[in-house]
Amino acid sequence: MTTVLVPLILACVVWAVVASILITRELEKRGLSIESLWLRVMILKYVGQYSKITREETGHVGPLFYHYVIPLWIALVLAVILIVYRLG
């Protein structure tokens, strides 16, 4: 079970990291300055800005928002399953 869950968790984390990079690129295209050095600290701010900007432009949240949030939720659920499996 561990040999399946750990790679899935890592894949979800990589998916979210790629989405965060794409979100920052989209924000830079729209003229916002991005602090690359502080990306890990500021990513939640950038995700919020991306959500707000895309909602104002199209009336819907942009797809990259979901490509960031969903894999993190999946990784969290898989991590909880892994912990429960290890304890039980």
C-alpha cells in the first residue's frame, strides 16, 4: 500500500508546484510583479490574486486555480490514508 500511496502523493505535489509556477506566469503576463525568491511563502496570495483577476475577466475562476487546489486536497487525503494504514 505504501508503494502506491507515496508516489501518488508526490505526483500530486509536483502537479501543484507546476500549477503554482503557471499561475505566477499568468500574473506576470497581466503586469503583476512576482517575488520568485518568496514564491513558497507568497503562493497563497498569488493564487488569490489569480482567482480574483480571472473571475473579473471571465466571470469564472481560471482553471489553474483548480489545478493548484485539487491536487493538494488529494495529497492530503492520501497522506491521511497512509497514516491510518501505517497505524492500523
